[in-house]
Amino acid sequence: MSKKPTTLSAETIAVAELRQTLDKLTKQAGAAELPTRKRRALEAEIRLVIDELATFLNRLDPVRQPTSVFDPSNPKVVGRFVSLALVAQERHPLAEIPQFYGSGVYAIYYRGPFELYAPLSATETPIYVGQAAPTVNNARTPMEQGARLCARLADHRKNIGKASGTLDLNDFEFRSLVVQSGWETAAEDYLIHLFRPIWNSETDILYGLGKHGDSATTRANKRSPWDTLHPGRSWAADSAEDARSVARIESDLEKHFQAHPTFADLESVLASFLEELRQV
């Protein structure tokens, strides 16, 4: 008695065709040395296919897998919680920075009338965030860390104060958090990721606040966007040209605020923080 021919499912046929295509691609790629650009493009496409297949394979499993595993030892996780601790602190006037020991992270906030900053003025989105590392390695106490946070904030206060034609120092506030040595960088990275502060160089709009007096006579430096929009530092005035025009800065700011809405209150900051922690 002869066996009835086995009918292959559409899924089995599709997998067989995929395998044939993969075999063909492997032979073609191995037969000739691909130029670097084509090889990188092919690698990127293959990685995307791998990710899609892995996602599909997980969906086939009747037992669900989490989208991520919460690892308290991950520096990114620590950075999130340090950032949350920072925004829990009270704000203080930037014009009145006390002397205190400790290194860590800080955020500077604007609540003034400068028109281009209207979307973030008096909100919970800082205009600038940063870190201050300890003066010595393996510092265990705030005294061993040195008065790093207050010194860094004082430096920013001095620079903002020089731009008196466009900015009023009384319109600025700050939060600071003394952090165990070694965790300040992870916290700063997350603060930049969460808030996209427009004065941070990583946002690539109004960089230049932290720049110090590079003489235009010794180095062919262009004037930073921050100094273009907020003139007042004498050494920046000596630069021959602007890195970006005011019109370009205005356009960049408009696009930025459209892409990254500001946080109106602490509740919205907390909601965003919790959303990033949620496993699907």
C-alpha cells in the first residue's frame, strides 16, 4: 500500500525558500571580495533580518518573553535612578550658589523672557545639564571629592553673567546632587537622553557655554552658537566668523522643540521615566 504524498504547509515552503535564498546569498558574497561600503550595507541589512527573525521566533513560542531584563547593576539603570534623584531636589537661584563639598550631577533651568527659549522657560526641562567629577580617584566622601559641583556651577554663573545683553542671571535656577564617585557619567548620559538640553553639545544646537577663552589669534576658532546668540565674552568677540548664523540657530531650535516637547511639570518627567522602565 503506497503512502499518500505529504502536503507541505505554506509556512514550511516559505522557510525552504528563505533557506535557498540564504544559501544563494552566502555563495555570491563568498565568491567575490565586496567593497567596504557594500559589505557594511549588506551587514546592516542582514542584522535587520536577524532581528526580525528573532522577533518572529519569540512570537511562535507560546510562553512570552520580556522585552528586556531589569539589571540593577547596569550603569544605564543606575544613571536613570540617579537622574530621578536629581529632579527630586529643590531648585536654587544660580546667582546664589553656596560653597559645598561633593561631586556629581547638576541641571540648570531657565525661567526668563528670552523669546527663543519660550518653549522651555519655567518648565521642568533644563537648558543645560552636566557633571563634575571628583578631584581624586576613588574619593569616598564629599570632602574627598572636593567642592566640584559648586565650582562648576560658579563657572557657568560667571559665563551666563557676561551675556547680560540677552540673559539675566536672575532668570536661572539649578538643581545639584552629590553622587557616589564613578556614577556621575552614567547619570549625565541619561539626563541628556531624557531632556535633550539645548545648551549641551550633544544636542548640537547651542553648544559653547562650557568653552573657555580660546584666542582667535592662536587658533582659527569660529564663534560658538552660544556666543553668537549671547555675546559678551570678550575672547569670543575676537573670532572672525560664526560657526552658525542666528537664522540657522533659530531654525534648529524650532525643529528641536517640535521633535522634543518640553516637560511641563515633574509629573510628566516621572511618567516618561516610568514608561522607559516598563516591560511589554
